[in-house]
Amino acid sequence: MYEQCFEQLDDEDKERLKPIHAPVSGFGGEIMHPRGVISFPVTLSNGVRSRTEEVEFLVPPATSKHDIILGREAIGHFNAHPSTAHGAVGVPTPTGVAIIHVNRHCFATESSKPSKIPKQAQRTEPEKWVLNKKFPDQTVTIGPAISEIVRTFLKQLLSKNIDVFSWQPADMSGVPRSITEHKLRVSPMFTLIVQKQRKMGPEQTKAMNEQVQDLLQAGIIRLIQYQTWVANPVIVPKSNGTWRICVDFKDLNKACPKDCYPFPKIDHKVDAVAPFKFKCFLDAYKGYR
């Protein structure tokens, strides 16, 4: 819902507005902080079949030629199936599927002008926040669109649960095998392969020895004398100037059965997170493959 609709709300409806601290992006890319969230019953009908659902609407400080816009969450709530090619949307109803066709006389609207936000609330760059002062190089990146209230609660939440993060290899040990354990289902039809040793430069060798010692001391890996498979390490430079240890497991991968389950479709993943106001990306401290 938009600004002109907000002005038309009576006092009782304005009192029904629930506060929200999650910002939204406008059509022009501007960041807006909604006035609140309000619920209304919405009916979708083709004149014969209809369906009514309670839908939540954001009330942003902006103007538009449209009264309301139904987003992904509302469309998913109705279980509707829009088709751009046919200019229609199918909505399941108790008496069958209602096919609602687009109004061919509709017109496109221009992007609304960016709303004026107080200077003290504006942020143009992500904040690099140090959660653990013992490891200042490992930071948490907080987006500039996050409001100051949510930013404060987020920092409090992370500080309260600082023990769930691994800051060094020693923090990653101690997971019971009863919780998680991985075994390779190597086919006995394949011949064991021992790769020839590859030479590495002195800088790569030093970086590999240091990381291997860290893993040995943490108890993540152990030394064995007689290997059945041997795969060479591959040292890959990272963007921050350090080195990442990878292992050439292509021979071992060929001896393992293929995973017959495909990756989930990206559309399903996007729809699954549509109801959530925030998203978080976790970057692994170390990666080995």
C-alpha cells in the first residue's frame, strides 16, 4: 500500500499498523523504511470463482498510481500461478481454478522519487563489525539498509551466541561421530590409485606445512603410514593474499557413485525465503576439497 492509501486510512486502521524495522527497496533502487504493516482481506475473482485470504501489506512512505501491489509472499499465499506469456494468473478456489486475465488498458508507472531519509539514518557502505576482538581480521558485514534498531539487536544476538562460531581450526574439533559422520562409498571394482608427487614452490610448501600442522594439532586429521589412495594437494591463492589448500580428488571421485539427486531449483529456493525479512550469508573460515 502507498502513501495516498495511508492518508485514506481512518484512525482505527492506523492504530492497526504493526511496527516493522526491515527496510525495502523501491522500484528506483532507493531504500525506504515502511510506516508499518497492516492486514486486509483480499479477494481474487474472475466473476464466477473467487477466493479470499488475509494478506499483510507494507505501507512505505512513497506515492504511486497503484493502490496496492501483491508481492511474492501474497502470490504464494494464494498459491497463484501467474503467466506473463498469457497475461493471466490462475488462482485455486473451492469450486475450481479462477483464471484472471490482465487489464490490457493498464499503463506503466514511473519510478517514485526517493524518499528523504534523515542524514543520521543514512548509510552508504556496509559496516565491517568485529565480533571477536581476538580475531579482528574476521568481521561481520552488516548491510547499509539495516536500521539502527535492528543493527543493535543483531549485534547483541551475535555477541550472546559468540560460542557457536569457529575462529580457528582448534574450535572445529570435538564433534561426536554420533551426530555426524561421512564415509566414502568407494566401488571395489576400481583400482587403487596413488598419484605421483607434484613439486611445489617454497612459498606454497611453507603455507601447506603450516596449515597441515594446525589441522594435526586440532585433531582434525591424523598421520597414517600406509595409504591406499594418494591424492596431491593443490595450493590456490586467495584474494586476501593467503593460500588455500585443495586436494586433487578426481581419481577418488571417479570411484564413488554419482549423486542421483539434482540441486534444488533456484525458483523454489527464492520462494521459500520470500516470507523472511532478513537474509544472512555465512562464509566458511576454511574450505577443503
